[in-house]
Amino acid sequence: MHKLGVRQVIVDRVMARRGRYHIFDSFDPARTALLVIDMQDTFCAPGSPAEVAVSRSIVEPINRLARALRSRGAKVVWILHANMRHGEKSDWEMFFNHIVADDVRLRTIDSLLPGRQSVWSGLEQANDDLTVFKNRYSALIHGSSQLEPLMRNLGIDTLLIAGTKTNVCCEATARDAMMLDFRTVIVSDCCAALSDEEHRATLETFIQQFGDVMSTDEVLERMPAI
């Protein structure tokens, strides 16, 4: 897991602005979902084209949080990234033509083909868990996935964000969640980035402007056990 958390200077800034650090005092399990984002081979496997090595260290923290949430009646949703390919073209040309280096472009596209995506080994899934596929960083941007209507229809109003990368797909989804009026929390010990500094940058931005940042323990303290 990452060693750096929110700096005291940011804590002080938040306190001066709103008089409290955490936004949410409690969570209703029936209205809460844990979104576990991009914990799949492309990002977790050693030597993979978009490897985030720290992601392997958050497997047990995610399992612990997911088990506790299930026991309280909350939902667990696995968000997997997948992109279509037709020849050398994909359904996200801006990303694959400009963000990914030429020498790994096709390897990255191949690693993200829809039929090849599954939850990373070691993560514990349950029969009542849900799986959603997205094709952009944010699972909540228009056209990326069916996550928003699924959450609305299930009566979910609170989203807990876990997975990788903290500062890319986790942050993008979390920001859009807040914009769509979901109560949103980044779970700090269940997210992974390429560096401690990038991880902390997201936590500090999010707690100031978008939602809440909590550890697993802080989340569970606010959710009644059955």
C-alpha cells in the first residue's frame, strides 16, 4: 500500500473551509456500493503493458473491505476496462493513438479486448457481486458503461471507490460520481497508483473539492453491522 496520506496543511485547509474534515457521518448499507476499478491483468499482472505494481498490495485490503460490506448488505461492483478492436483501429483512438507509445499500442489493445477481461487473481468474488465493463477512464462518463442506470435502479446513492490507478480511472470515476450527485468516497488504503506522490495528489484534490477520503476502518466505523 502507499505510504503517503493527506498532508496536515491540506487537513488544516479543509477544516478552515468547512469546519470538519469528513463529509459523511454514516453510510446506509442498502444504499452503498463498493466500486473496484480496473483490478485485472492489464494493470495488475507483472510485466503487463499498463502494470501498476502497487495494485497487487491492495488485494487483501480490498478483500477485507468487500467481505465486511457484503456482511452488512452493501453491494460490491467489479469495474473492468475493455476496448473493442477492428484491425488496427479501436473504439478509443484518441487514447491508443496519442497516449500509448507505438511499441506497446497493439499489445495494450490486445490486453483490453472484451473477451479477455476478468477480475485479478486473489480477489474474492461472491455470487451477488456485479460486474460492469467500461471503455473510458471514468465508468460514469456518458457512453462509457451502464454503471449509472444500474446504481440508480438499485437505489444506490453512495459510492466507495477502490482499485487502480488512484489518479486516473479511480479519480475520473469518483469525480464524475460527485458531479452526478452520488455521495462519493475514495478508500485510501484500497487504491493504487504508480507512485506515492500521485496517489496522495488525488486524495488531496478529492477531499478538498469532490467528496470524502477515508480508510477501510473509517468507512466501516460509519456503517452499522448486522
